[in-house]
Amino acid sequence: MGGYIRKTHDVWELVTNYGYGEEVECSYDSKKEAKADYAVYRKEKRSGFLPSLLSVSLRKRRVPNV
């Protein structure tokens, strides 16, 4: 008898808000890649390169396997 097979997989989304509502900038299959880009966005915001960026966050979604 086989093991458990997930019916979904995780997708990480980088979500930004520039004052017009939330927008998904990028989607990732890897949490490591998503966290790396998230860190870059936060660093650039602190440095002043993205003055209109109000917020940036990571969101995990589970999407069905096709």
C-alpha cells in the first residue's frame, strides 16, 4: 500500500502595497527564494529606494496539484 500523497502544493507570494491596494509581485515554489526576495524589498525600502512602498509581506497559498 502506498503512502500519503498531498492533493495540494505550497506557493509563496510576495505581496506589496504601493497605496492602491495589495498586489502580488512574484510567486515562488521555494520558501527560500521567497524569503530572499522579501529581504531585498525590505532592505531597499529602508534605504529609501522605494519611497511609495507602504508594505511588503509574504503569503503562503496552497494550490491544487494538476
